[in-house]
Amino acid sequence: MSTLWHGRFAGGPAEELLAYSASLSFDQRLWPDDLEGSRAHVRGLARANILTSAERDAVLVALDQVESELSANSFVFGAADEDIHTAVERRVTELAGAAGAKLHTGRSRNDQVATDLRLYTKRSLREVAGRILVLQHVLLDQAIAGGDAYLPGYTHLQRAQPVLLAHHLLAHGWALARDVDRLLDCHRRADVSPLGAGALAGSSIPLDPDGVATDLGFARRFENSLDAVSDRDFVAEAIFTLTLVGIHLSRMGEEVVLWSSEEFGFAQLDDAYSTGSSMLPQKKNPDIAELARGKAGRLIGDLTGLLATLKGLPLAYNRDLQEDKEPLFDAVDQVSLALAAMGGLMATLHFDVEAMQAAADVPAAAATDLAEYLVVGGMPFREAHALVGSLVRQSLEGGSSLADLVAAHPALGDDGVALLAPGVSVTRRTTPGGAGPAAVAVQLRRFEEQLRTDGERVAR
């Protein structure tokens, strides 16, 4: 069996070595990037007069043929094809003959793999960012449709203060906006071409790394060949960013699980985005939301596994770096699936406004409004806090309702009772970025503008 390194060895590799080291089963998804990188490398070799124009054209035609075969799933992989890079080079050589055998001139699999993976990462980061924007638009649509509906806001999973439903949904939208920003920032750091670094030290052949970087659409080329082939910061950073997307989806999923339970009763799941029970006929389960929680743990595993792999590697390339691809591919796949599924779930989620508002209208939810009313009247906040807290405690102990206690207190009276009326408390949140109608109206406009801006950034 012929390998890329067979000249140095008297015999062929052991079957166990090939079985253990082969990566074709997962890295073949890099074939579009490998072909793109190979075309740029061939054009660079021709500019350096390493390939004649005829040889260049022959190899480019062969690469086009390989693309057609891979696209049509008619490409025949050979027993010696340990990875997609070997397979492409082997087939190009079959098609182009001696010219094809020059494809790898001045190039190592080290800089080749790094280039392919950066191209894949750049493309995937933009694609995921685009999928996040779709989910953000769903949240925006639901926020607008929510109008003046409100629900309890929670701290410690205890009812705290009423907030507009739009405000709550946009809280998730802004978290996702940070994810888009991180993905694009990660894209910027991944936008460096390693091609031309060779195995670790560059080449004596007059290569053109700057021209090849431009040809491939990279913003710049590498500065240090050792760093170029060993750097996987961009992979770790991409997985971290994707993991944080997954964590945000997990938090959103947790709320869907709670809100769709009979105990909360704030939302009903659409049949198309829920499942039933194999045993319990009455069940309607929020599986998408639960999987969003569960997949977050898987993403954390992808990240920590790669970081453990990278932590002790000496410069430059080590075969350990083969372990960079599966966690990255898995993170991209799982986050992409989650975004699509959560988008559908959130778009079809029906909110029970009456149940939400009934939960938010309990008199104690306006306790802070009572304290702030006293503060505006000149009472120190700590004194006001203690006074209102004592009234709440007395109402819970029984005998008198909070409204009766407020009405009887000389510092509160009828003005205080008016603050306890249904729907009043949420209207009193007036500070910028707050949960009241005027502030949320401004926030909706700002969020729409954020989506327009981010849409333009992702499209660039």
C-alpha cells in the first residue's frame, strides 16, 4: 500500500496503525475547502514558475473532476486514503498524471489541513450567525405580537416584579446578539492563511503566501510558520463561542419547559414541535427544549476535550491535532440543529396571557412600587423596605389582605392601594432598558436596528 511517506520506509504500515490514525470518516466533509485550497496552491505554483501553464491547467481540470465526483457521491475512495487530503491528491494524480504528482510541491499536510480547517471554520461561523439572526427575528415577532401582555419576572425562580412579555423575550434576543458578535469576532481571528508555512519552517521554493491568501479570500497570511501549523486557538475559540450559543439556547429551553408545565401554564406547545409519551396518552412533552438543555452539556464536553488536547503540545505540529475536527464539527452541527428547532418551537409557541397576567397581578408583586412611592415622599429606602416588608409579612400571616393593610397605613392609604391594582406595576418601570411599555417600545426599535446591522455584518 502506497502512502505519502512510503519512500522512507522499507515496508508498509500496519493495519492497526491505519485503522487508528485514519480520519477520512469525519474529515471528508472538508473536501470543498481542500479543493479550494488546492486550486489556490496550484495557481501560486504557476506564478512561481514551478508549474507550467499547461500543468496548472491540467491539475485544475483534474480538481474540477474531483469536485464533480464528490458532489455526485461517485468518488471512489481507496484503501490507502487515510484522509480527504490524501484521497484528493491520489485522484488528481490519477487524472493528471505527472502534473498531478506536483500538486503537493511546497506544501505539507500540516499547512494544508490548517488552511482547510480555517476555511471551514470561517464559513461555518457565518452560517451559524445567520441562523441565530433567524431565531432573533422569531423572538422579535413574538415580542411585537405580545403587545402589552405581561408576566412575573423572576429572581431565584421566585416571583419578583411584573415585566412585559416582550421585555422577557428580548432578553434572550440580546444574549443571542452577543453571540453573533462573538462569532464574527472569532471569524476575524480565524481569517489568517497558513498556506506556505509548509511542515513547520516554510520552503526554499519561491512560494507566494500573500498571493495565495488573497486568492483564498483570507484577510492576511501567517507571520510565523511554526505558529501557523500548530495554532488551533481559532478552533477552541469557535467551539467556546458555539458552546455559549448552546448555553443561551439551554436557558431559553429551560423556561419553555417551565412555562409549558401545568404548574406554570404560561404557554402551550404546538403539536409539530412537541412529542407524546409511549405509555401516557395525555402527555405533550417539550423535547426540543429539553434537548437544548442536554446538548449544552455535550458542547461543554467538546470544548473541554479540545482544551485538554491542546494544553501540553510542543511546537509545532503533532498528530494530537487530528482531534481538533470532530469536536468542532459536532459543535457546529448541534448548534445549527438546535437553532432551527428552537426557532420553530418559539415561532409556534402560544402564550396564555391570562395565566401570565394573573400570576403577575398578585398584590405582593407591587411591593417594590410601594417602597419607591415612600422613597419619593422622602422616606429613606431601607426604612421603606422594612415597612413594606412588614406589611407583606402581616398579610401572609392572615387576618388582613395586603390591600387592607396598605389602605390603613397613614404613609400609603388610597395612593398605595392604587399601586396594587392589576396591570399598574408593570407600567411604572420607566427607566431606559426597563420592563415598562415606554422603555420596551424604545428597546424594540433598538433591537430591530441591531438585527439590521448584524444582518449586514453577517452578509459581508
